[in-house]
Amino acid sequence: MLAEYRRVEEQGLYTGFYAAAWDGYDKYRAMLERLSRGGWPHPYVVPGETLFIIEGDRVVGEVYLRFALTPELQEGGGNVGYQVRPSARGRGYATEALRLALDRLRDVGLREALITCDHDNVASIRVIEKCGGRRIADSHLANKRRYVAMLNEAANCEGR
């Protein structure tokens, strides 16, 4: 999967503490487990989960859930992040991943989820809106589009 990101020059996804991915799955998984508790490697890291999107025996993407928001995450990052490997895009993985992520956030007690994306990320804009994201004020600090999805019932992503 990482080789695909490198080929399309998208390796920026795996920088900082996520750079452990380049050292192999076991090191990456251990880092994600430590990260999930929050407070590491920085005190402002919030508790959350990272889930893998699997097709057969290969990882086609990841979903990042954050159970709380710092002021920085309220600007750019939100409660949900996801990415799908280049060769698996356009096949509904992001939509299904966001639907499941919203359900998981509801299950842990959140009433709404903040989802952000880049202004030029047309695919993510479509996915977020399909899953009920309502656009709110953009973040000028993080230069992101911002959406809120209400979590009062199971996520229904139209057109799945």
C-alpha cells in the first residue's frame, strides 16, 4: 500500500509519528495502539481508534476516529479522517468507511461528528455530503472545508 502512495507522491499521509508505517506493519500497529489512548506523543493527542479497510487479504485504507476535539482539530482534522489507497478509489470504500465511522462515534456517545477535507478534494466532499454532512463555516486557519454530521440515528449514506 505504501508503495502506491509513493508512486502517486502522496506519502505525506505517513509523516510525523505516522512515519512508523514505513518501518513495517508491526511497528505501525504498535504506534497506533499507543496513540489510541491519547496523550502520546503529545499531551494534545486525543483518544481514538484507527481501523483498517480490508479487501480480501489486503489493506485498502484506514479510518481515523477521534473521540474528542482540541481547538486545532476543530479547525482541521475533526472526529473522522480516512484515506483509501489509489488503486481502490472510486469503489465505495470511503463511503462505507465513513458510514461505519459515524455509527461507531454514535456508539461511544457522540451526538455529532465534525468532518473536514481539503477544498479541492472533490471525492471526499461527495462522500461527506452523501453521508449527511452539513457544511458549516470553513476553517481559514487550517484552510479546510468543515462539515457536521448528526449522530442521532444510524448513518445513512445515500447511493451506497
